[in-house]
Amino acid sequence: MEKTIDESKQGERLILEPKVNNTRKLFIESYGCAMNFSDSEIVASILSEQGFNTTQSLEDADLVLVNTCSIRDKAEQTVRKRLEKYNAVKRINPKMKVGVLGCMAERLKTKFLEEEKIVDLVVGPDAYKDLPNLLAEVDEGRDAINVILSKEETYGDIAPVRLNTNGVTAFVSITRGCDNMCTFCVVPFTRGRERSRDPQSIIEEVNDLWNKGYKEITLLGQNVDSYLWYGGGLKKDFIKASDMQKATAVNFAQLLELCAKAQPKMRIRFSTSNPQDLTLDVIETMAKFDNICKHIHLPVQSGSNRILKEMNRLHTREEYFQLIDNIRRIIPNCAISQDLIAGFPTETEQDHQDTLSLMDYVKYNFGYMFTYSERPGTLAERKMEDDVPEETKKRRLAEIVQRQREHSEIRTKEYLNTVVEVLIERQSKKSDAQWSGRTSQNIVAVFPKEHYNVGDLVKVKVTDCTSATLIGEAIELSN
Ligand code: SAH
Ligand code: F3S
């Protein structure tokens, strides 16, 4: 049950409510992290002002956009395959235009136009507001590109147009970019410097979502705990801020509290936390508010101090354990999940054992596990040899995945014969007689539909489980 973010949401498409006067058709699909899905909603919003309604049919599209991921080589290969498919469709419909958005656009820039003849438009993650101008160029028969990264852009002024299938859960982006420079990671190069979004626009979005019937939001950022609003601009420039700006600055713990109080019945999640930036304040704020979900996604990447250092993760294994202890003390029922990388350059068998023993200490509820994939331009690629053989990486990954499966099973079993609160999101994939939703701890639960509806918060008695899913029966409404 290796879960990867890329694969769980591959190619999901967005359908928006059509504007009656719009005549052009946009087919947009997204790969990679939640931020890409959120960005596609912003792009669709910008293009709905340009006469585009979304379509689910590639064959009908006037414009095809693919929001891409560069995090691992495999993610890029998936997009290349999709471009082949678009090419086949374009042979039948030569007027169709094709654009590449997101991290691959930023990484490959004009190379995309050279390497992939089908591509008419290349737009980086900070340049979506330029889409109307770029499309005008394309309409006149020229290729168009904007991959300029910004120090300011947060799209805080654009109301994402949503029509995700459940109408219950939504993403709200709070920071863009990342300043952490983990040596394996391409994100700082493709998404630029870290900047935070105005809290007022965040709260307005949360209120708006509640008024539209949404019941759960996930605050999104590459590194949410380093959120800091002091009037705009880069986080690193905060030192130059005025006394007034410093006194009124809003950090992540304060933002969480603002959101939790603005809509006391809205469930609030956040992702992702970097261990080096997760503060006690945030943990205490989570404990204080019932509507902040009790789950922390806390990627560790490796259990070896030497590898953590090579990765430029700015904490040790011991500090990580301390953080875990603090979380368990302050929020005893908190679920914790991980990201782990097997086979980072120079990783020895002992380093790998350190990862397994770290997992044994934490016993994560679930995790996303990967083999190391060398990314062009990163510090690891420039300074280190990708020297762990592919078979060794795969074997270590398999051992990590197996260990996680055992831990997940232990964790889900802890809920047997207890009552959990589940927000119903959709019909279960396995049975149309069952609902599927998640607990506060982000564990999936399925149970017979009875008279309940999507969007209901329901008390569920857990009668059985697999390593990833709770199985039960609804008792009564919780709200
Ligand atoms: N802070 C980010 C992390 C982005 S990448 C977030 O919000 O999710 C998600 C995960 O992909 C990382 O935690 C890491 O485990 C994995 N990853 C990143 N670069 C990788 C690489 N070069 N090879 C393998 N896995 C990688
Ligand atoms: Fe990547 Fe590390 Fe930032 S994993 S997104 S550089 S926190």
C-alpha cells in the first residue's frame, strides 16, 4: 500500500459551473500535489473571465492545459505520456491549443517548446494572471511563455471557482514557494521563494466556503508552519519590517486560531509541516480547538542523522522524537503521518536501519514512501553521486512500506469498538451501499448509508478494520 501523492490523484479533472455566455472549451487536468489542484481552480477562474467553460471531453476542447509535477522523474514521465495522447487528438482537431502549467513548465522553460512540438503555451506557477495575454499570442499563431517567478504573487485576490465532486472539502492555499532548500527537492526552483497570503483574504475564503456548504478545509503550503504575514513580501525580508509590522504580524498558530474561530463548525486541516518549523504554539492551538483536526503530516525523509544532514533537514532524529513526544503529550489522540525517501545518495544499510527504527518509535498512522529520484539542478544532483543501486533502493522501499503496513494495522486496530466522528465525503469506491469519509485523524472510514447524506458529520461505531480503513456502522448524526 505504498501511497504516492502523484498516483492517488492522477489526472483528476475539474468541472466548473458553466457561464452561459462562454463559448470556448477548456480541458484542464492536474498532476502532483494538492497545491497543483488548488492552482488549477485559480487558472480555471481566470479563464472563465476569458470566455472558457470547462469540459470533460478532451476531444471537444479548444484549449488543453496540463498542470504538471516535477517532484520525481516518474511524475514527469506521466506528463510526457499525456502529451502523446493530446498529440493524437490534435491530429483530428488541429485547432486545439495545448498549454503546460506548473513545475515542469518552470523547470524546462523554452525547452518544452523545443522538445514537445505539440506545446503552444508554457506558464510557470507564478504567471497565471498573464494567461489572457499569453492566450492572445497563441490565438495569433505564436508560441507563448511566461515562467517569471514572483516575490509577491499569492493569488489572494482571485476567488477559485470550485466544483469538486463532493462539495464538502476544499483546499485553501496560504503560502507559496519554499525557502528550505532540502538538497533532494526541486520545489524551491520550480515554485520560487516563500511568501504568505493576507490572512484577511484567507478568512474571507473560509467564510465563503462555509456559506456554500463546505464542511472541511485544508490550509495548503509547502511548509505551512513557516507562514508569516506582516503586510506582504518575502519571509526572509521580515527582519527589515517596521516595528508596527512586527507587532501586528500573524504567524501560523495565530492563523489557525483565526480560522478555527471564524467558522467554529468548519473542520480545519493543514498540510505540510516541516518538523524544523512546527512550533509548540501550533500543537497547543490544535489541542484548544475541537474543529482543528487531530492529524499532523510530518515528513521525516530519513531516520539517520547523517542523511538528515546531507538532506539539509535542519533537525536531528532526537529532536524529531522530542517533537513526537510533545505532540503525544499535548494531543494524545493525534494521528501522525510521514513522507520517507529510500536510497538517498550515500545511504548505507545502517542508515536504512535507522529509518526503520525511527518508524518503530513513532508507529505512524500512514505514510507516503518513495525511492530517491535525482532531480536536475538540486544540490544533491550537483554535489552527490546517485550511488545507491536501483535494486537496493527498491528493496529498502519495500521494507519501509512493509513496516508501515504493520504500523498502520496496529493503529487502525486501536479504533476497534470505539466511536469515531466521520465527515461523509462520497460513496465508497467498493460498494454503492456504503458511505466513505474521514475521521478527525484523517483515517478513512466506511459504513452503510442508511438515511445519512454527503456532508453529514456522523458518529460511527468501528466494528472491523483493514490496515488503512475503518469499517463500522453509523449511530447518529453528530451535528
Ligand atoms: N513540503 C512539501 C514536500 C513536497 S514534496 C509538501 O508540502 O508536501 C513531497 C514529498 O516528496 C517529500 O516530502 C519527499 O518525501 C518526496 N520527494 C521530494 N523530492 C524527492 C526526490 N527527489 N526523490 C524522491 N522523493 C522526493
Ligand atoms: Fe521541498 Fe523541503 Fe521545501 S521537501 S518543498 S524543499 S520543505
